[in-house]
Amino acid sequence: MLSDIAYIGLGSNLGAPVKQLEQALGAIGQHSQMTLVSHSHFYSSLPMGPQDQPDYVNAVCKIKTSMQPQELLATLQIIENQQGRERLGDRWGPRTLDLDILLYNDLVLKTKHLTLPHYGMQEREFVLVPLFELSPDLTMQDGRPLANWVAKCNLEGLYRINPKVSSLTTSASVT
Ligand code: ROI
């Protein structure tokens, strides 16, 4: 049963970022234990961290899944690897594809490899804005509406770059 809901953050700034995100959404949609409920527009964003790297393309998608968080994480890492991700140990460096679990139901979790909700969300406009686009009524773990978090973030350098890709958009995408 695909009864658990998760939000995934997608990011890329190497190797044709828009294609990377489109391909990742395709892989997520085709996986037997996930369905793609909806995805946000794609956004161009200034790099967080070292500035001597290309701008990023970011988006968020909402999925239904039958996988537990650890298994979902491993599956997303397989998709990252299939798309040429090299793990160079540079946490803040450029990347072909990053897939982060942002939220998994209302779960709060802290393990060595996975923190839920995603630890950096509050400071990341490139996560909050596309998430808000998908689910404007979300309440965050501190009890505040997502809208408050969005209102506090710096939107400089963040802009929508394309219309939704219709082939990836499901009937449930207008949420
Ligand atoms: N900066 C932006 N704008 N978007 C990202 O997805 C992103 N991912 C990262 C770091 C290096 C923190 N910077 C980023 O991992």
C-alpha cells in the first residue's frame, strides 16, 4: 500500500540540471514503491555555500510510498548514482543530482544518515518556496505555518525557470 506521504527536494548544478531533475522525476514516477503525486515548478537559485559554483536548479515533489524512510533514502541514492552522482566528500560542492527527503508524514527522526524533517529546510528558500507551491497549508515541526517560514526567507536570486513539464504532471498535481 502506497499510504505514506513524503516530500523530496531535488537539486542540481552540473550536467544539464533541468534534464537531471526531469529524469529524476521520471525515475521516481516509475518506481514500483512510489507514486509521484505532484511536483513544483523548477527554480533557479544562487548556490548556498561556496559561490564559485554554478547556480542550482531546484524543485520539490510530493510522493506516496510504501517504503520506510531508510529504504526510501537508499532508493533515492540509487537514483542519484544512476544519474552520475559522484560522492567526492565535498558537502558544499557542486553536484549532478541531490535528492533529499524533506518530510515523511509527521515523522521526527534523527539517525546518523537521516534527519527528519530535513535539518536545513528553514534556511533554504529553494526548498521552502517550491514546497509552499505544492502544499501551502503545511504546518512545520515548530508548530508554525510553512507560510511563516517562507515569509522570513531571503528570496534574492530565486526565480521560476519553466512551465511544468506536462508529461511528468499527474492528474493530482494541482493541490
Ligand atoms: N544551493 C542551492 N541553491 N541549491 C541546492 O540544492 C544546494 N545544495 C547543496 C548546497 C551545496 C548546500 N547548496 C545548494 O547541497
